[in-house]
Amino acid sequence: MLTALLALALLADTTHFVVLNHGRPAGEMLVLAAGDTTIVRYHHYDRQRGARSEARYRIRNREVLAGEAWQLPLYGNIPSPFPAPNDRFEVARDSVFWGTTDSTRRGAARSTGAFYRLRSGTLFDQAVLARHLLAQPNRAATLLPAGTARVEVVRDSTFRIGSARQRARLVMVYNGNFPVPTGLWLDERGEPLAGQVGWFITVRRGIEPLLPAFRAIEIAFRDAQGAELARRLAPSPAAAIAVINGDVFDSERAVVLPRTTVLVRGDRIVAVGPDVAIPADARIIDASGKTVIPGLWDMHGHLQHITQSTRSLSDLSQGITTMRDLAADTDVAVSHRDRAARGEIVSPRVILGGFMEGPGHWAGPSDVLVRTEAEARAWVARYDSLGYRQIKLYNLVHPDLVPPIAEETRRRGMRLSGHVPRGITTQTAVRLGFDEINHAAFLFSTFYQDSLYWPVMRAYSTVSQIVAPHLDVEGADVTAMIDLFRERGTVIDGTWQLWMSSRGGAPLGLGIPSAPTREIAERADANYLRMLKRLFDAGVPLVPGTDGSDLRGELELYERAGIPAAQVLRIATYVPATVMGETKDYGSIAPGKIADLAIIDGKPHERIRDVRNVRQVMRAGRLYESATLEAALNRR
């Protein structure tokens, strides 16, 4: 088999694609075609992680007859002998047969237009599906083993590259009933040119100069989708809204005010109390048996161009009325924030944190790479001019730049947070000017700094997985760290659930045993929960963030750690407003404040899991039904 593949590689017509991370090479895709056989080899590096895969297709007269896919180790050599494929299929007359590593061989009749979707996600795989859909009479097909898909051509244009012309079509592939499609660019033959906008994008070599034009066209399409959703979901106007008979959670004192009325006019709360006079023109919302809470905050999110039609609706349906972004492309972030503020998209309010990284092979997904003090200060000024509220530093920022960045942010009234740059400890970062630490993993990896370097660069997350089960969380070193946080008022944005239930990893040569066992995982979980409780008991400010996970699960971990539910609810509402200096307008339900609140069927101040029962949510006086927002996503 290997000899045949080598011969094919020598005879094949090869098309080269590059994977770009904000314009920087981060991987490649090779498409080797000879006769009926096409081999697709893909890899990309994303910090200390990434993807590597291979797929092989048999295609005759543009009809896909068979395919195999492998997920391969990102680093090191491919195992020998070559492993069995993760997925495979074959068309045989009027049937399709398939088998994966987690299932036995299955088959189905080959109905007209049916298409087996190989478990591989490269641009080439997407193009194969799109080309099949475009060839169908209604541009739709049944997918095997399950599902449906359809395709829409959004733009068909001819672009100029130097003296040459390139025809390109932006197509959107819709999966099932989910309304947000996957985009890609095809040439006049239906071959792939580029993937959709993202932190990493695959593009045919030589087409790179067209990416800015491709990006502008796609983002205009996505923005139009977001605006259309907002028009469709716009709440009925009301002169005033009175939420009556509900138990109102006083987030400043972490107590409940029984059977209290909240009166809203415009985007502000105008009265709160048991005997509020209700205007005749007010819309009445009876919250009997329910709890009215201030809007929840997610203090660690990441905006993408599709967020306005996906995550934003989901977050708002869950009672999240403020989201803090801690790394997004500047054009996407500013546009989303401003359109959300104007009510042009359905979204929580957005606070922006500016992302800054250092140069290097392992640099994170950003075009903001700072090498000198002048560059760093200039970027702080740039973010400040755009209305950003804080700066987030990343892994490769040089430690020498931390003090001037801290000075510049303080001078401008901004906050400084981030990953702890390699070369310094978490405690040193705080002493140099960090106001906040993003990710609880740094509270563990900081005690084994050498492990980040030897013998190759390792991610702090990998180190923390191995350290967490074995660290003495009650020890003097941890106590000294927590004491420093308390003295400096350092905020911890832990994103705790990202690190829970790890299953260990490869030994680091530190004399620390690591094994993927339930016992090790349970010890790690217990240490994370104990660390969380120790921080709370010490009075260290805590703010909840998801980093793309689930806020409700995050809050449940706080309660599981031993923090009373009412205090958890306060951490999710009032504490973030305090940290961001916004208690004048946000964080609690009081006259004069912005009307951000949620109505919950249950008692989340007694059982934090009841935050899963949001029935209605109000953002700046606009009242949405949670079920309506969820239905708009068509998630089944």
C-alpha cells in the first residue's frame, strides 16, 4: 500500500493550499489527484495544539464513489503500519456502505441525491459536499448516515489578481434546520479557493491577495443575517413594562425581596417596591412564583462574525445580558458591540478587552503582535481610542513589556488581565501590574515554571492538568499566592469548568506521576474546587466566565465548591459590575439603572441550578421570551 501511495504522489497533480493565522502561515493542505484517486493531506498548528488529517477519495466524472479519512497525531511520525481509517464509505451500485472506528459496517439504499459525509472537516471536504449540492435540481440532498443539507450561492464575481482574473463564488452550506451556514469560496469548476472567515483560514496558494475582498463580502452577508434576525425577533413595543408579584433578588446584599414590582420605562428601571403605582398603559408581566434577577454576566467570551446569529441568541435566552470579549478580531468586535448597543442585533451588551500577543511560532490567533515597548503602548492607545475597557496579554508577550503596558493601561483608566506570559509566575504578573488573571489553570501551572520549557514548549493547560492532582492546595505556597491576590484586589476569571475532570497527560519529567485514571481526575477536580473555595473565603474577587463553554455549568461549580447559592448569584451579577466600575447603571435591580434582568422559574438564590429555568429576559428594556430565542436557533 505504501509503495502504491508513493507512486501516486510522484504522478499526481498537486494543488497547494496554505492555512493562515491572521496572515501568518500556520499549516497547509495538499490535494494530490491522479486518475480517479484524490488524496488530501492537511495540518495546522494553533498554539500548542492543532489538527492533522488525511482523506482519500475515489472520484469519477465528478461523482464521489468512495472515501476514507484518518485523524493523525499532530506531532511526530505517522504510526507504522498506517492505522485503520476513522471513517470510510463506498458506493456500490444502488447502495452506500460505511463504517467507522466506533461502529460496525452499515449500509443504506442510495436514494437520489443522497451523499455520505465523511468525518473530515477540511476545505476540500466542504467543497466536495457543496459541489454535490449544486448539482442537485433543488440544491439540496439527504446526508448519510443522517441529516440534510442545502446550498445557496451568495456571490458570483470575477476578481483581479495582478493581470489575471479569477472567478469566485461564495456559497453557503446549510445543515439541517440550523439557520447559520458554513461558507466557502469555489472557482468556476467548483474547486475550493478559500474557507470562511475565521481565526484560521485555508486558501489556495496564489489567491491570498483576494482574502480582504472575500472577507468583506462574507461579513456583509453575516451582518445582514444578524440584522434580519433582530427584525424578526424584535419585541412588541410598550410604553412601560411592569413585572409584578415576583421575588426580586437584591444582588448588592444577596437577599430576596418578596412579591416586588419592577417598573420599566424605555431602557431604565423607574421604580422597585411592593406598592409601585402601575401606569394604565403598562404591559403587565405576572412573575408570581418566579424570581427576578439582574442580568447575568459572562466575563470571558470571544466574538466571531457568526456570534450575532448563534451564541448571542443563546446567551440572551439564558439571561446573560452583558458579555465581556477577551480576544476577537477588532473589526468584528467593534461592529458587534456597537450594533448590539443600538439594538440592531439580538445580543447581550458587549464590553471589549484588547488582545495583545508576542511574536513566535506559537503565537495566538491575532494580528496584534507586539515586539517593542513603543508597539505595545501604541496598541494600548489604539484600543483605548476604540472604546476598549481593558487589555488582555497572551502567552508570548515578553515579560519586559508587562510593566510599561501596565503603566499605559493605568494612565488611561483601563484594566490589565491575561494569560501569564511565559517566563514569569502568576504572582510576578500581579506584582508587575496585572489586575486580573484569566484562567484558574495558571494558579496550578505557576508552581512548575520549568515544565513549560523542557524539553519542548508546553501549554500551561497541559502542565496544570498534571500538576493539579498533586499540588498541596492547603500549603504555604498557595496561601501566600492567595494572600497576594487579596492584598492587591486581584480578580480571578477562572473559567473553572474548562479544567475540571481532566484525565492527566504525558509525564513532564518532573517526578510527578500522571495517569489517565478516575482517581487522578477526581483528585484534580477536588483541588480545583478547593482552590475556588479558598479564594472566595479569602475575599478574592471572583467573576464568572465561560470561554465558549456554559455559564450555567460554571455557576454550578461555584456552588459545588461550597459557595452559597445567593453568593454565587451575586458573583454572576453585582460583582462583575463592581469590577468594571459600572454599578451606577448595571449589576442590580434599582431605580435609575438600565433594565437588564431575567425572570426565572425557581429559586436560584437557594439552588443555583435554577438559573437553567430562565423564562424571559430583558435587555435595556426590550423583553424577549427565552423559548422564542432558542427556537430561532432551530436547535433540536
